[in-house]
Amino acid sequence: MFIQSSIILGSLILGGVEAAALNPSGFTGVLGARAATDASCRAYPGTSTWPTTAKWAALDAAVSGKLDAVVPPGAVCHSSFSGVPTFNQAKCTQLIIDYPVNQKIVYADPVLIMYDFWTNRTCIPTTDTSSACTIGSFPAYVIKATTDKDIQAGVNFARDNNVRLVIKNTGHDFMGKSIGAGSLSIWTHQLKSIKIIDKYSDKSTSYTGSAVTFGSGWQTADIYNTLDAIGKVIVGGECAGVGFSGGYIQGGGHSPLSTLHGMGADNVLQFTLITADGKSITADSLNNADLFWALRGGGGSTWGVVTSVTVKTYDTPKVAGAVITFQPTTTDLFWKGVDAFHSLSPGYVEAGLYAYYEITASSFLAKPLIGIGKTAADMKVILAPLFAKLDAIGIPYTSAITEYPTFLAGYNALFDGEGAVSTLYTSSRLIQKKHVVANPTGVTQAFRTVAEDGLIIIGHIVAPGEFGGVLAETSVNPIWKDALLLPLYNVYWTGNETESQKWDVILRMRNVIDKAFKDISPGSGTYINEANVYEPNWQNDFYGTSYPRLLSIKKQVDPNGVFYAKTAVGSESWAETGPAALKRHRGQWEKRWDTLRLEDAETLRDAERDMMAFFGNRGVGEEDWMIDHGYATLGQDQVSVMRYGGLMTVEWTGKGTDRYGERKK
């Protein structure tokens, strides 16, 4: 139930041209500029534009008492929060135990997220009860939605009162999209309806096979278990706790079943959702067809609050799996083994396999290589060339091949579970089949560079385009059509880093680690849901050639940016920043630097240095430039600006491309 909150959440505001402006602390700030007092800025607690207590009380009544003022979950370990005593020894002790290992605490909490870098870690579980607890990047209020009407009330309230809106189902989100300071959050996890369909029949499609419709609160493992009871399966994620209907499916959704059945988005038949105007609509190939296209690959937290999704189901197949490990006897020998594994990966997907594997500088574990519809005998034949190569190299290895009667049985046996709240910061790169075929040794060298830098690499062999997936009818980045390898490489924050040290890590990730993989995969990009949020060229790398159409649809269905998230379509129109930042004004860019003149490269460098100090780590320029995350497209020139500790570096390249440069004059 609603309780009045007098908390002042911070000093950042969302408005103008979003970016999280490379904020290493993870504090996502407020959408706007100065004191959030003009129409271009989102309202913020403690400012004159923030809704009154009476308005919040009216919203609480509209949602039947499901509105809560947010208290950070970690407050039970602190003596007080916002002047109110919060310490509870029993709850604190249990939270400290559960925090790193029990995912259920994340799913069951309306605001807790899995990767707490994005909370700003200002109120974490601790044994030091005297340490400060502030709200950080948690929302100000949350609606624990159970009906479409609850969601409509929240969307209408946020829009009409100019309040930032975020959406959370499970909080299983690498990129901090389900949290936001000074926001109203809508928690969709309790929407658990389900309808099993034996023969789908709808005017929007010629498909007449089996299907399932479920509410947006469903998670991967629950879906697998429910459908297994009737002998069915869907194209769903590898991680058991992922919420299916949110960022997963809207970002495309790769799966252990992708090699045979394409991306998750390829299998969607229909969405229902609440749009920015507060309406409940259906989106399929006949109704709201442009929006249906955008929802299948154009990213979560962008188009509306999905309330249900209908997808194709398949008869559950038998599966076989292999687990392979080896460790180095010598460093060079070890990487020859990794090279053998990668060089043969095109053959794995041609045989219908999917793989999940981990590489460090001193270990290799493939757990599993999984063959949908395969037997153990089939797997031995498929993997025989790999074992022969490892034998010839002289590297000791272990292998175990097993088979299972259903997908669920294989899934439960072969995939390990995850932890709970983590300090993980990730990046990734999609390496296409053509890159591996042309340069397998170069691919392995990139893996070696990253692993020997101390990062843990989570690799995927996944090829949704191998047997016809990655349909043109979806907005999934077309690079997935030739996908083969998807390495995720991760850093884990200790929580003790200074701001300068965080910058060292973030900039090394971009300038050294990401570069190693980019150099061997020209023309590719990455997976929108498992990417580096600080990628300067995110429009191209995350969305590819789909981006211009996606941006056009965004302007049509959400012209005022009610739905916003970092690196989401249209997010370049907003900035999470501090006083005197760029702002959004009647759809145009407005500059707060009247004397700026950029006539040549030297002037450009000087101006960018000064502007970065003023605007907080963003590439900026004249009103008609397209700007985002320290990356600006200036006509035919490109500028990339980064702060490294206390130093500023500017990269300027002539004869670039005005890739998405809709001039705003």
C-alpha cells in the first residue's frame, strides 16, 4: 500500500539526450536537466514538478492499494533509511545468506535486480548497521500490478505527470533497464495467466499448429516444466530465471533450440500490451503490424508494457549432450585445444548442435554441447573430429556423452544454475560463421587476449539462421542470420573501486577487450540483451540495419518517450545527467553553449574537452548532430570522446558516415 515518501533521491535528472553518460558508478540518474522544472525534463522528487502526495494517493486508489513507496531491500541491514528505523536482525541475516545465491529473492521483490552495479550499491546487505542507506537508482514508487488496469493506471500517471517509467519482471537484466532513479516502476511478475492451444487459429497468420499464450510474469524454467507435462516445448532461454515476455523475447531471444527453430522472436504469433497512450492493444501481423515487427527484436522497455505473448510450441524432442573439459599442460598447447574447438564449430551447427562453454586463461569447460533430436551415438560421430584433433595435439581432456528422453530432462541435467545478486559487468560480440571459417586462429587469439587479461568468457555456439531462422518479418539484427559464436566476457566489481578505477575498467573494456573481438569480426555487432551498455556505436552494433525503421516506429507509437531505457531505440533523445545538461525541446536539440564553434579538428578537440567537463562525459556538438554515449556523428565526420580517469581523449575521424543522422534543425 502507498506510504508517503519524503525521500530526496539524488541530483541527476533525465531530459534531453539520454545516455547514462558513461556513468561508471551505475547511477542511472534522472531524465532531464537542472532542477527538472521545464517541460523537457522528467519530474523528480524534491522539485516543484514532482507529483503531490494527493496525486500519488489517487494513483494508489486507482490500483487498489498496490502502490508502494520504495525502501531499498538492503535497508533491513541498516539502522535507518530516510530517517526511519529499518534494521531487522533476522531479515538481515537471511538476506546476507540469500543475496549471492538465491535468485528467488530477486524475482519475489518488486524492485531488486540481479546485477546491483545498476543500483549504485548505496544500500546493500551488510553487517555494519551504521553504514549509510540511500535509495540510489531504485525507483521512488512501484506498482505491484496484477491486472491490465493496474498497468494502464501507471502508464497514464507517468505520462500525464511527466514521471520516468520503468518496467520490471524478474530483474534478470545485464544492462540496468529495469531500474531507474526518481521513477515509477511497474512490476509485472504476478501476471501468470496461461492458455494451452492445440490448434492455433487466427486471421493474422496461416499457422495452425500448437501454441501457448502466457502472461508476462512467466519465467523460462516454469514454462519448460509446465509444457513438458503435455509433451511440448518452446524456443526459450538458457537461463532458468529469465522472464520470457520482456527483454528476452523483445530482444530476439537466443535459445538451445535456436539452431533448429530460430530465434524466440521468430516464433511469436501475437502480443498484447499497454502502449504509451494507455491503451490495451493486440499486435500481430494483421493488427498493429509495424509495432509487431518492432516488438520481435527491437528491444524491451521501448514499445509498451507487454501483458501477454503467444508463441509456437513444438513436440518435446529427445536430446543428447556432451560435457568436455581440458586444462593446460602448457599455455600454447591449451590454446591449440581451444583453436581446435572453434575451428570445428561450423560443423557443430550444421549438425544441429548448440553449445555453452566457459574459458579462462587456465581452463576450458563445454557444458553442454547439446544435440536436439540426437542420440548419444549421433553425438559421438559429430564430435569425433574434435576428439581426434585433441588427441593429435596431445592435450589431455575429459568427455561425457549422455542422452535424455525429453528436452526438459536434458536441460535439467546439463545446464548449471546461476547465482543471485551479482556485481557483474559484461560485454559481448557476435562472431559470424564467415569470420570463423576465414580466420579460426584469429578468433582464438582474440579469446586468448581477453582471457589472459583476467576476464571470464562465457561462450555460446548458436546459429539461429542455419536452418532458416532470423526471419525478415522480425526486427532482429540481421547479423544473426550468419551467427555462430557469441562470447560474453565479464568483470566482477569488488564494490571498493574508486570512480577513477571504475573508469579504468570501463574504458579498458571498450578500448582493449571489445576491440580484440571487433578486430576479428568486421561488420558484425552483438546481442542487444547481453551487451556493453557503454558501447558508443550501439545503434549499429545492437540493431544493425533495422534501426532506422525502428526509430521511425518509436516516434509514431511513443512520440514523448514515455518508455525509455539505456541503449533502447530512441534513447538518444534523452540524457541522464546533471545540471546544465542538454535537454529535449519540441523534438529538437537545444545547446547551452552559445559561443561554441567547431570549424576544424583542433577546435573540435578543444570544444569537446570543455564540453565533456561541462556535460559529464558525453560527445556533444551543434544542434543538428546526432549524439550518443560519447559518440557523435557530425555530417561526414565522427567523434568519439572518452574520459580516462582525469584525462580526456578525443578520437576524430574524417569522411565518416551520417548513419542515423536525422538532422534536427
